[in-house]
Amino acid sequence: MDFDQVEALRRRHPAWRLLRSDNAAVVISFLGQVFVTENVRSVPFAELSSRLDDVLQDLNGRLGEGTYPRAANSYLDDWARPEAGWLRKYYPVGSQVAHVDATADLQRAHSWVVSLQPRDFVGTESRLSVALQLLEEMALGSQADPQVRLRDLDRRRAEIDRQIEKVRRGEVDVLDATSLRDRYQQFCATSRGLLADFREVEENFRSLDRALRERVTSWAGSKGELLDEVLGDRTSITDSDQGRSFHAFYDFLLSPSRQERFEELLGQVQAMAALTSRDPHIARIHHDWLDAGERTQVTVRLLSEQLRRFLDDRAWLENRRVGELLRGIQSKALALRAHSPDLLLELDDVRPQVVLPTERPLYAVRTRGQLDSSSVEVGHAEADTALLFDQVYVDPVPLAREVRRTLQARSQATLGEVLDGRPLELGLAELVTYLALDDPGFDVVFDEAARQSVVWSDEEGREHRATVPVVTYVRAGTGSALGPHR
């Protein structure tokens, strides 16, 4: 970075402006505690003002009366002004109460101040291991040559075989306390960094939407070109590197098997005696990830709905303007007729009638067919009418009851887990009924990117197999299933 870039950041960047402000200590300590340490994504303005008032009273008692003379809501309003950019004050959809959320710039300033604190232990081994692992993934993941991939897999298999032989001989390599603390510190830093990234991703989505609204407002071309621009930009938000990475992370996080594996490993690590100083917030960090990811998904959905209403309002205003112009033309025509009765203008029609000769069909004589029913004879046929009653009917009520029973012990379950408790008895018809269930107690989520196989046997013992998208039943009210609903 050159001098001009650094000087521009010093003057204009909200995070740098916060570090230079006189109230930087109270802003970073108070807002950092609420929005970063406690991981609150949105709080009512009145509740945040009440908490800040208690903090200011304590500071005035310790530092002297008048150190912070203004009211708490006045400070919050200043921190939420565009000139500051440390808080975002807004009204949620359907609410008349103002809410407040921290910006990504506030989180950047807080993270930098936290990094200034001295650490009694600085681990480097785990970061070197992660760096080497990332290099291997990039170098081998970009290789399209099968021979190169096979040589790497053979090398890794040989290494695993050597480790297996060592374990069979009783030679087990165990991480010492220093290595455990090193890796735990790296895990905590990465986990908290993900929470900060969610807020920045959400803010980037909101900036893209704001830029799109400005383009719509200042658009001077046709509506067709405007629609192409709008649809292209909305697709670019999802298909961008940031959008694809976010959705891949969120899909990974929503996998039930990966959630269970993560919780199991996290519980084992938290119970290790070698970790003398544990972060209390890490025990539920995956729940914080889910909440932050769900809020980002909700923000993108609300932005899309608001953009659609914005375009609808714009079209309504344009139609209203056209109506006003027509009424103005009519009023001027009536006034002109009253003052100039001899001025007449006749129109054959309000629009030209275009009739091309080639569009007119040629005359064709219609022929009438003669019906001869003299040779009609009464027919006799034998048919098994019992086949009309041999139909398969699947009652969806027991199937929905089985899904609700499975969801009593968990928040979500896949179709395969439901079928483990109640295998298919009526074949394909019952499988289709499972896919079409509509029950207020749960939602049905389809993952088109993945596939699962469902196997059943008919009355003759023949095995049948159907490949369908991964279907997940999510208990209603949990708010943890976001994706392509049925």
C-alpha cells in the first residue's frame, strides 16, 4: 500500500475512525461485549440503551461525574450515524421497534484491539501444519492427471499402513500438553473468525443490493434491459466466490452426520485435562454458526423480497404517470373543442389494422361423410372387472405419524432414518407419499445436489431400488432448516 491509500483509510475507514475517537474505549468494550463476545446479532434499541446507561453510570462513578455526561440513547444514535458507521439501526419487517446490530467495521476494530493483548502462549506448530495441508490440497486438487492422483493415494495408504502397524505393536503417538494447547488456540481463533466472517458476508450482500437499487432508480433504458440487469445481478450474488463459499459452508453445517461428529469431537476436546484454560463460548460455537448462517440466509431472502416490492412500486408509479398524461391530453382536447368548435379531427381507428394477403386462407369445400350403421353387431367380451378394484391406496396419516415420532428425539431426520423404523410396505406408491407429505408439525427439505437409494421388496420377494434426492424432515419451529423446501 502506498501513502495515498493509507491516508485515505485513516481519514475515511470507520474502523480507523473508531480507534481515533475519544470514546473508543467505551465503544469497543461495551459493543464488543454485546455483539462479539455474547454473539448477539440484533438487539432492540431500548434494551441496548438500558445496558449502556448502567455502564455509563458505573464509569461516571469510578472516573468522576461528567466523564460521560450525555444520555445513553444519544451516544447510540451518534454511533449509528453514517459518519460513524459502527452500528446499524433499522426496523425489522413487521416490527415497529428499532433494532441495532454491529457492523463489520466494529468487529474489525474489536479484533485488532484484542490482538494487542499479550499472550502467555503463542503456538506455531498447528498453523504450520494447516499451511502444509492447504498447500497439499491445492497442489493435488488441481491435478487432472490420474497417475499423479494415484501416486499420492498410494503414498498416503502406505503411511496409514505404517501407522496401523505401529499401533498394533503398541507404539501409540500421543500429543503432549503443549501441542494440545497449540491446536486448541488455533481452533478457537478460527471458530471466532467464522462468526466475524458471517457479519461481513451479510454486509456485503446488503451493499450489493443497495448498488442494484441505485442502478434501478437511475435506469434510463427499456424495462427489458432493466430486467436482464436485475436478474443478472441477483444471480451474480449467489454465483460469486463469496456466495458459493457461503452456501457450501452452510450445506456442510446442516449435514446431520457432520453435526453429530462435530459435537462428539468437541465434547472430547473440551473434556481434556491438558487444556487448563478453556473458552466457555467454544462449547456451543456450532450453534452460534447456525444462528449466524440462518440470519444471513434470512437477510438475503428479505433483500430479494424488498427488491421485488421496489420494482412493483416503480412499475405502479410509471403506470400512474401514464394515466396522468392521458387525462391531461383528454382535458386539453375538451378545452380545445370548447374554444374551437370548427376544428375537427376524425380517426378511423385508434390503431392501424394490418391484414396481409398471405394470411387469408384459401377456400376449401367441406365434405360430408356418410355413416353406415347397418353392419353394426352387438359384441361380447370377457374381462376381469376385479382388476378395477385392485388399486394401491397409501394413507399419508400413518406415514406423517411415523415422521413425527422420529422427530421427537431429534430436530431433523432423513428419509432413510424414518424408513429404518418403518420399512416400505406398498412399494413406490408409499415412497412417493413420503415425498409429498404436508404436515404442520414438520417441513420437508430436498437437497437436489445429493442422492440416496431406497430399497424395498415386493410380494414375490424381488428387490427394487429407487434413487431420489436427499430428503430431510425438519421439526417445525426449530428454524435450522434452510434450503429448497418442497
